[in-house]
Amino acid sequence: QLEVPLGGTGPLEAPRFLVVEMAAAAETKARLQRKAIPILLEVERCAQGTAWPLTDVHCSRRGMPCLVMGLESWTPTAGEQRAMAKSMKTSTGLDVEVRLVSADHLRAEIPSVTE
């Protein structure tokens, strides 16, 4: 479920992150922004734990627009990641890659994420 973090814990303190990255170079940040809500709803539908969306559309180290969600108590399998990407393509028309990034690699993978 998508939740707003309570207390002193925030999404950047999550142990792992789900990254939904545009797969095609021609896709733009604005297009991903327009499709963010359906993508977040798909993550919410699949989540077996808490998923906290980070604000804004970020840019991966490959230069691709992406959405980032902090995950707590849920680690989607490779199969679940592929199923989410396929479902997101069906519901939004966007070709995306869904991948898991550990907290200690987040800033290397998504340089636009800051404290």
C-alpha cells in the first residue's frame, strides 16, 4: 500500500527502492509525469508492504526519466517486477523497466535523488 511516512521515518530511509524507468530514449519527463498516477496505482495494487513515492520525476544515471519509490517490508521478485512493467505498459502505453535498487546504491543509480 502507498502511505505517507509517519514519525521520523521518510522514504529516503527505506532499505530498498523500486525504480520505474522509461525504456525508450524518445520518452520524455513530461510524459512520465502525466502517467505517474496510474503507475503509482499499479505499484499500490502489487505491493505487499509499504511503498513511499519520492516526489518528482527523477533522472537515472543512464539519462532516462524515472519514478522512485521507497519500499519497506516488501522486496518484489524479478517476476513481480516484470509483471508490473507489463501491466504498466498495458495501462499507460509506456514502455518501462522496473527494477530494485538497494539504499546504498540509490544515489549512484539515480543521481537526481537528494536528501
